[in-house]
Amino acid sequence: MRLSLEEADLISEHRGSDVTNINENTALDLHLASRGIDKDDIVSVKHWQSASGDFRFSIVTKEDSSVNNKVLEETFDEILEDIKAWSPTFTPIKRNPLADPHCLVIDPADIHVGKLASLDETGQSYDIQKAVSQVDGAVDGILSKASGFSIDKIFFVIGNDVLHTDNIYGKTTKGTPQNTSGMWHEAFIAAKHMYVRAIEKMLPLADVHVIFNPSNHDYMSGWMLAQTLEAYYRLSKNVTFDVSIAHRKYTQYGVNLIGTNHGDGAKLDNLPLIMANEAPELWVKCPMRYIFCHHIHHKQTHKFLSGKDFVGVTVEYLRTPSASDSWHHINGYIGSKKAVEAFVHSKKHGQVARITHNL
């Protein structure tokens, strides 16, 4: 529901006895004042009332987008061209064919570099350094555990709220304020270095295909980060990219059709049919189908069966390494196991193993 400011201010008048615990024009004003939000910066307001009669608001603000976004886009274009001009030359790595090849899917989901969690408040600590160090360790652990398989390809899934915020104001793409660690540019640089370190660790084992999913916390800056990585590795013959802004990505490995998306868009029950419609040729070629989702920060697995041969589409939500911040703690979204997950897929037989690096 979208309300004008006047409608939001007069909610108590329209609701009558339902809001006897507040005075006219008070609820929204108090909510804005407590968060340092100016009414002139509001784009839209969503309102509801709890069982106890308290008002709840979800507010989207503007950030002088017409000016700031243009400057940001122009600056990023200049940076991207500079990166391309100075991107290093990579010596091609020649590899021998493997008798029984496998693909390793490494998917560090919802890292939220720049999130702040206080040990005193939530029982967990989290900041920029903690975020990147956990992923560094997870990549090391996963590669070590996968050493028993013959790996000839690595799918490295990036994005999916890799950054906690999307602007200099410490807010998400839609304008939701966040508790942040460090400056926005520190988080961006730390995430960039984290991804480069990961790719450099993977290359001695196999060629790397990088798959990017845009997401709700960092829709613009996450895409910029992915574009930066592609520009840096543009001269490498052993690193390829699928970093378009498309929400859902599909990649084939032998009999495997592997789809990825952030998990905040299409409904879960629709994902198998969406896969069949968006990647019909791959759907026909690949009897083993998997969709990896993110966003909800905990484990869910669903299997959809079709046809008499029970050709399955497994839809799976992945765990996150990021800690619960103040908002998650207050609302009781706690207790999920923190981990980075990976999967081993045989070119002939589908998924044969999963690797969980617990934190």
C-alpha cells in the first residue's frame, strides 16, 4: 500500500478507535525523528498496525538520485575503462583432459560485507574483516575437501548481497537504513580483493566460470563489483564470466543444468517451470537439474518431480556465513547454522557430493 504524507499523518483520524494509544500526527513523526529521516526525503510509506495497537512503518527514501546516480554512473564508466586499460596479462594454463571429470560449484551466499553485528547485543560479532576472513577460510577448506575429486571446472557464484549497502548513506537499494562497519568504499574494496583471492586460489585446480546474481541489498554496487572483476580478468583464457544484470542464470555442465538466483523474486513453486521456459534447450539436454537460491540465510531444500521417470528439479536455499545483526536479533531470526556451501557434480551422473564449510 502506498500512502501520501498527508494520508500517513492522518492515519489515526481514519482508523478511529483502533489507534487510541497515539495522538494525531504523532506515530509517523516519532518514527521519522527516531531514525533521522526528513519528510521531504520520503518516496513512499507502507503502514500496518500490530495486535497491540502499535503502528509499524516501512519507509522508502530518495537519495537525490537524479544527480548522484548520474555522477556515479559516469565515474564508474571511467573506472571500468581504466581497469581494462591496466588489466594484467595472464599466462594461459594448459590442462590435460580428465577421465572422470567433475564440476565444483562454490557458492558463498549473502556475505554482507559491511554489516555490523555487536557481540554484546546479538552474541555474534561481524564486520568487514570478519566477513572476508571467513570467506577466505571457507574457500581454502572447500578446495581442500574437494581434492579427492577430478575437477575440471569450477562455477564460482558471486553477488547475492555480497555488499551490505548500496550507497554512501548506509542504506540498501530501496533505502532501508543498516548498521554498518566501515565506509562504503572500504567494503567495496575488501569484497573485490576477497573475490580476486578466491579466484586465484581456484585457478591452479581448474578453469573458473564466474556467475553473478543481482540482489536486494546491493543491486547497483554488486553489479559494479562483478563488472570490475570481469574487466580485471578480461585477458585471462581460464576465467569466464556471466555477469549480466539478469536475475536468473543457467549453466550447463554435462548432464547438469544449474540455475542460480538471489531468491527474493519469483515464488519458489514457480522456479522449475521458469527454468524450463527460460532455458528450454538446456532443459531438454540436461536430465539433472538444480536451482540454488539465497536471501533467506538458512537451509531449505525442495524437490519437484515431473513425468513418470521422476526427473527431478532440486531447489535449494543456501546457508550464509554472515552473523545476525541487530534487526535479525530483535525479530528472532537467529539460530541458523553459519556456513559456506559447495557442490560436486559429475559430468555423467549429476550431483554426487556436497561440501559444507561450517563456521
